Amino acid sequence: MTEPLESVPTPLTRMPTGVPGLDEVLNGGLFRGGIYIVAGSPGAGKTILGSQICCEHVRRGGQATFVTLLAETHGRMLANLQTLSFFDASFVGSSLQYVSGFAALESGGLAGLLELLRQTIRKHKTGLLVLDGMLTTGLIARSDVDYKKFIHELQTWVSVLGCTVLFLTSARGPEPSTPEHTMVDGIIELRAHPTGMQSLRELRVSKFRGSAYLEGAHAYRITSGGVRLYPRMEIALPRRSSGTASARRVSIGCEPLDQLLGGGVREGSTTLLVGSSGSGKTVLGLQFLAAGIALEERVLHFGFYEPAQDLTAKAERLGFPFESAAARGLFHMVWQPPAEQILDELGYHLLAAVRASGARRLFIDGLVGFKEAAYSERLAGFFAVLSHELANLNVTTVITEETRELFVRKIEIPTSGVSATFHNILFLRQVEKGSELLRLLTVMKTRDSAHDRGLYQLQLTDHGVELGERFTTSEAILTGVSESRWSQATAGQAEAGRAGAGQAGGKATGDD
């Protein structure tokens, strides 16, 4: 017999989960008194997520109960949880209860389990109930009607008491016709997405009554601190009306190059340095940071392949005082080891480093670190939002991008789709002329600003990058081979020689 309920339901209020990133996806957390499914295959992290939410609820002064059906024993579960930093064994038995519900389910069916849950909630004044092994209840239910009745009665009870319920289940994705999926207030799915030899964990919210939420897939990790979610930056970062480069000009660190750019780059802009290996991209980026240090600005280097000791040694050889600047709090460096990364994790880490350092200049060396972390065609949208957020922070950014080959006939940005997101693009090349390689630079793009379109020699000196005079003596220089203008007499002699070679026994190739 159902107990009469005399209380009047209160308006919906949020219960934060405390899981990093999850409350942002849920637009503030779960609703008190709601029932939610957390679905995922074995090993997806359901038990860890449920336990983490329990511990965070208790830490805020609430009472939580974790009910298991046909799952691992409580002793084994607690032994595993003690390896995670969010778990506090002192909670167990006081504000966090562990209850086995299978005996009640086996002897009394769904009605017996429902009565056990009611008694437990009432006895411990439970504000959060986790039921692990929900798949078992569906198997024992005599019919879909009985299963719906069980969920409905539990839903009615907990909504009045303000107790939030999580059903953990290993059932595959939501089926619209199944009772539990149609009746609950929300469904959170945990998946493993294969990307080549890697496996990326993703969380999706496929249903959430009463609120907007961040749709689509969001990457997560299971760490020593529990589940850490990284909301997809393209939809998670705020779109504010600012986020555009200001009219104020910032020196890139080389005065002649500043003149080519119309007086420097705009504050808050993002500049892409494209070039082959050894063309001077990193040196120019370091020089950009050194120019900021000279003005007592805080700067940040964010790199992937050059450890801190190698970078600072290179800077000191060029006369850039990064070590002394670091001691004064002006120079900051974040080095990301070239290992498997999550794109959004890199983005949030970068923004956190910018905010913590108070940097006004940022050098990212290079774009390849983000490309290797991107598992789909996200990079263009990702960088559009990232550059927008950096502009909101008044950060002027320089990023390097390496061309695929040292010498190419077709000039293009190696990463498709990203060129539109950058305010400025500088192209650096090494070209062959005679018996030596020359370094050349040209400004390919500046947004909303005039710039010099000439081609200039670039020299790497003991104190950084220097820009030479305009290069005017060759044609097709950007293709990698310097083709000097011949005189008419020399051209005629060459043509006669090719004709003679053809008569002697064959045609000359078009590339001779």
C-alpha cells in the first residue's frame, strides 16, 4: 500500500555534482528529486562517477546512500575507491551508507526493493541515492508495466523528499521504448570512442528534463582524482560581444617587420607563423616574447617539443633574458610532453595558464600539438573560439605551423580550415639560390589593415631575427627554387642547346 503524501512539491532546485566539468555540461547540476540514468559499458567509470558524486554531496553536508544489486562486494569496492583522492573513508557509516539491495529484490521483487529504498531514505535522511546494477531490476521485472510502476512510485516518493537518484546501468544506449529511459528525468551516457590506436572516453547527455544542457560529446578522463570532464570548447566558452583585436599596435619584436605589418600586430590578435623546419619561426616567436619582457609585460610560452632547459638555453644564447625575467615573474612557460592528449584538455590548460600568469603575450610553439590531439575536423572551430577567448583576455598570440615539406611547389596552410581564424599570417621559407639556402619572409595576410606585400630576406643572428632588404632579383622564389632572370643571349644559347640535344637522340624533359 502506498503511503499518503502530504507535502507539496517544491520548485526545481539544483544539486551540484562537484565533478569537474559535469556541472557546466548540465548547466548547473542535477535537479533535486530527479531520477537519472548513468549508462555505460563495463569499465566506463559509472561506479567511480556515482561514488564521486556521493562524496562531493557528503562533503557539502548532505547524506548519501549507495545501494548495490548484483555488483562487486562492498569490501572490494571500498578497497578500490581508497586509491582515489576524492574518497574519504571517514564518511562511510556516518554520512555515506553502503547497502546491499539484492536480497530484498530476490525475495520481494520490485516491491521489496522499493520498500528497502524507502526505509533507507527515511532512516538516513538521504539526499542522494545511487542504485548500482539497475540492469538487474529490468531482468527481474515481470513486465514492462511492473517496471514502469516501480520507477513511477519511486519517482513520486523521492520528488517530494527532494532525494536525487542515480541509476547505474551497463545497458547499451537509450532505447526510446524501454520503461526506464522513457520515465527518468535524464540520461547520461559514458562511451569509449576508438581513434586509431587510442581510445577516447566521451560523455553525452541524451536527455535532461527541465533545463538546457551542452549537447554532443565531451571528453573525460579517469584520473587519481576521479572523473574529470572537458566540455567541448566550441559550445562551452561564453560568446561575449568583445573578443576582437583592439586598435592598439604591439611590436612583434623586429622593427622592420613591424613596419611591414603597418606598425605591428593589433593587441589581442592571433598571428600564424608558417614555415619549414629551420626557417626561423621559433626564434621569431621568442623574440616576440622578449619584446614584451622589455616593456615589463608578462609573457607565456606554451610548447610541446622543446623542454624548458633547452628553450631557456637557446634564449640566453640569443640574448633574451628569460631566466631573469622568470625570477621577476614576467616569463612563464608551460611544456606539454608529446604524448596522447585531449584537445579540450589542452585548451583549458592553456587558458588556465594564461589567467594564472597574467600574460599579455602568448607564444604557442606549435600548432601540431593541437592537431595531434584533434580526433575529428574540429580544429578550425576550436581555434576560432580559443582565439576569441584569448582576445577577451587582451592576450596577443603568436602560433607556429610547420609546412609538410622543406621545398614545395604549392604554397598552402598545412592545416585546412584554420587560416580564416588568424588575424595575421607570415610565411617563412628557405629557398635555394646557387650553392646556398636563403631565408625569406613575406606577410601573406593582415586583417583590417594594410601591409607590405614584398618578399624580404630573413637572417638569424646572434641576437635574433633581422630583416634584410626587399628581395627583387628572382622569380618564383616562394616555390623553393630561385630562378634568376636570364639575358636574351643566354636564353637563346640555352634554347639552341636543347634543340641540338633533341636532334641528337631524344626530347628534353619539361623540367630541364
